[in-house]
Amino acid sequence: MKFKTLLKRLMLGTVTVAAGISLVGCGSSTSTQSSESSSESSQSTTKTTAASKARDQANNQIMSGQYKEALKTLLAVKNPDSQTRSMIKDLQKYLAAQDAYNDQEYDEAVNDLSSVSSNSKPMRSAFISMKNKAKQAQQAASASSSAQSSQANSSSSSTTASSSSSSSSAVNSAAASQTGMDVINAFAAKMNFNQSSYGIIPEGKDGDVYTFEVRQNNDDNTVAHLIGIYQYNAATGAVTKIN
């Protein structure tokens, strides 16, 4: 009887020890999991805090017009989050547009500023300001180009008119040199243009046919009115008014 009682006590002690060991093991596992979770949470918080601080600093630099410095600030973040990466992308696009604007590539500048990826208000304001500036320069360049084109056309027309006038003067001079006074007097007598108030100007010659412009002065000789343009055949004496 005593032996059975002793055996039961030994078995009960073994169970108690095993249960204690099991509890210790569970406690250790729970403690390890809790520690790992706490470490991950701490790392995530550290990452978010560093990126957030960098974005705040970059926003201040953007508001001060220090865009390259803002980009350097964000690129220095070791583990950037999505918002930080978006701001980096926006700053790179802005700086590219700024370079295009300085090179007078206004179309390219406007295209670079087509959209904003981040939620940064200073970045959005900078995009809008630069885009409006590029569009104004774009319109001014277009207006200047149109004005230059118009001026070039006007200059070309003036040159053509001057050339035409010079050519006409040369023709008149050649016609006058080819027309003798005897022909002019014969034409004047034929048409009764012998008064001193008439002016007969040789315009051309084709064989025996001469072309004359006839004008008549007013009473005080201040205005010479066109009477007409005539063709005179010196061989036959025939006269034709062509204008």
C-alpha cells in the first residue's frame, strides 16, 4: 500500500515538472514573437519618421526656390517611402522643365510639367507657376515669329515694287532713246497735241509702232492729267488708243 502511494506521488511530480517546462517554453516563444514584432514596428516608425522629416525639409527648400537642394535632401533618404519617391520624380521633372525654359524650348518645358505625382503643395504651386511662365513665353515667341514673317514679306514686296519701278524707268529711258523727235512731232500733229500744255512720253517701240503716254497740264501747270495711251504706226500714220 505504501509502495503504491509512493509511486503515485512520483508520477504526479513528473507531470507537474513537464507542465512547468511546457509553460516556460510557451512563455519564451510568446516573448520572442513580441520582441520581433516590436523590432519591426520600430524600424517602420524610424523609416517613416526619416522620410517625413526629409519631405518637410524639401518642402521648405522648394518654397525658397532651392529645387536642386530639395532633390539632394530626398535622395539622401536611405529607405524612401512612396511619397518621397513621388517627390523625387516631381523635382526631376521640374528641373528638366527649368533647363528647357532657359534654352527657350518652351514646348518641351510645358510637356515636362504636364502632371504632378506627389501630394506636396509647394511642388504643385511650383509646377503651376513654371507652366504658366513657359506658356506666356511660348505665346510671345509665336507672336514675335509672326511679326518677323510679316516684316520679311513687307520688305520683299517693297523690294519687288522698287525693282519694278526701276525696270519701268529703264524701259521708258530706252523707248525715249529709240524715238526721234520727228516721230513725236508727227504723232502730235496727227492727234492735234501740239499745244504746250500736252506732254508726250515714249513708252515703247515695236518696229514702226510706237507707244506714247499723253498727259495734259491744268491751267497753272500743277497737275498733269492722263489723256490716254496711244500706239502710233510711223509707216502708215495709223493711231490706236489702247487706254
